[in-house]
Amino acid sequence: MRKFITHIEALRGLAILLVVLFHLVPDFCPNGYYGVDIFLMISGYFLISGILNKNQGEFSLKEFINKKIIRNGSIKTCRKL
């Protein structure tokens, strides 16, 4: 089970808010596009930490990609319903 990290989730929310404000009111938040960078860095952090914690020295790129394809495929299938 994944541990919920409150401060990381707050940063993700801030990143999303920056992007939304950038699109809605560009004069108010002219650098809101930095929210995309922040969001991608946080996603990368979760991705790498998940790989390091789960595998403990063993890593299979093929297995990793297969899991991501299955996960994303199931999301796309649910959207069609």
C-alpha cells in the first residue's frame, strides 16, 4: 500500500493551480507554465521511488513497460464504457 504524502500532494495541487491560472488569467499568473515542470518532476519522483522500493536491485524494463501498458489500457477501456 502506498503512503499518502501530504506535502507532495499539496505541491501537485499548486502545480495544477498554476497551469489553470496561466490559461484563465495570463496577466495574473504569467509564469504559470512552470506548473507543468513541477508536476512532471513530482511524477518522476513517484516513478523512480516506486521502481527503487519495489525491486530492491532487480529491475526488468520489459515487465515495467508491460505493467504500464496494462494499467493505461484498462483506463482507456473504462473511459469507453
